[in-house]
Amino acid sequence: MSKSEQFSGRVADAPSDNFVYRLLPRAAWPYAQLARWDRPIGWQLLMWPCFWSAALAANAAEEMGVFSPGLFLFHLVLFFIGAVAMRGAGCTYNDLIDHEIDMEVARTRSRPLPSGRVSRFEAKVFLALQALAGLLVLLQFNGFAIGLGILSLATVAIYPFAKRFTDWPQFFLGLAFSWGALMGWAATFGTVSWAAIWLYAGAVAWTIGYDTIYAHQDKEDDELIGVRSTARLFGEDTKAWLFGLYGLALLLLLFAFIAGSAGVLAYLGLAAAAVMFAWQILVLDIGNADQCLKLFKFNTRVGATIFIGLCLSALL
């Protein structure tokens, strides 16, 4: 097999050595690409606010003497499966909405829909199957959490259109991607509190920051076809905006930790995240698309650091 044959069927901006291409049959590749299984960073970034919320709720439950390690672990498993399923469904929905736009952008032209490797009907069926998997996960929670999860669909539905009517589509992404910050608390206590609300707001600010970095990869193409983004809006002032957004995220997460009775180790994790934010801003070169992608992906380590701090705080 020639090198061109070996790497045909890939998406231009996806890693060619991902497990998708080593373990799945070739016929399944386009569907895996629709769900972005070949790019796990998306479901990871969707998952971390869920994990934060569950771990913060565990801290509060520990303070009240009602912490259940078994329930905590069960919730983490559900949030992991739900994040993979719903991120895949969201990406498939987004690709259906952005079909024509993706045909005009070099980085996205090789995706399954614009390249013709999947029909719109096939994509819709796959979307329904992923949404069903997400629903089955949601039904494992209490009634309040189920209702809250259904409400999140409104933010998911709006996001793909946001780039057409506002310079802040990253804000709408934040509303959708951060919803899990409410869900972990709701799954544990059957309600939301200020701790969950502060956590949600902090996750939104974080999402706007990291997705602005991501959007700098496409700003030239976006300008040509009229797609709006915070990367285009901030321009050369991006570092200053990131300082404000990441700083706001840290402040709001601090409020959440205080309201949620987080322990000392949680604050140490937040301090480590602050250093990681500062490093991103310091080294960022908005003209270097490869570096922007790497810094965007680095944010899963930020999410993991905050979660580990909260988790150790609850368990120890």
C-alpha cells in the first residue's frame, strides 16, 4: 500500500495514527470522524466540567457526612459515557448545519459530509443513535438532573448558528460545553446551588478562552466567508482578553470552591491551573496555527489538574 493510499480517508486536521484508523474497519471511519472519535480533546473538554461538579459535590457531601464513594464513581462513569456520546452527537449536528461552510474552509473540506463520504441522511441517522445513547445515560440520574439535562439541548441547538449572528460564538459554545458543571451537583443533591452556578460561570469563561485560541487557526478563512469569532474580534489584543477571561474563570471557580466547602487540596489544584493559564498566555503566538492547536489541547491538562485537586480534597 502506498503512502497516499495508507492515509486516504483521513480528515486534514485529525491525527493519522489515532486508534480509529488502527482498530475500526474503513467503512466506519467517516462516522468516527463525524463524532470526532479521532479527536478526543472535544469530549475531554466537555467531560471536565461534569467531573468538576461531581467532585465539588463530593466535597460538600463529605462536609455533611453523606459522601458515597460508590455513587461518586458511578456518576463519573456516566459522565464519561455521556460526554463521548453527546459530544459526538453535537459534532454531527454541527457538521450538518455547517455543511456548506465546511466546503469553503481548507481545514474542514475533507470532513465526511463535504467530502461526500457520508450522506446527510446517514449523518442524521447516526446523530439519532448517539442522542439515544446520551438519553439512556441521562435516565440513570434523578428527575431534577434529567430535566436539567434536557434543558441543555437549547444551548446545543443554538451554538452552530451563533457564528452567523454574533462575534461571540465562543460564548454560546461555553454555555453548551459547560452545562456539566451544573449536572454533577444536580445528580448528587437533586438541585443546584450557588456553588454549581459559580462553577458553571467559571467553566464558560474558560471555554471562551481556549476556543478563542482554537479559532485563530481559521481566522483567515473565516474572514473570507464571513464567519465570526472572538479570534477575529480580539485580533492582536487576544493575550489581553485571555488574561481577563482566564482570570475571571479562576475567580469564579474560587467562589464555587468556597460555596461548595472544597478542601485545601482543591485550592492547590486551582493554583496549579493558574500557572498553566499564565504559561498559555505567555507563549501564545496567534499567527502559528500549529501552536494554537497544541495550546488548545493543553487545556485538557488544566481540566484534569482542577479535577484531581477536587477529587483528592474529597477523598483525603
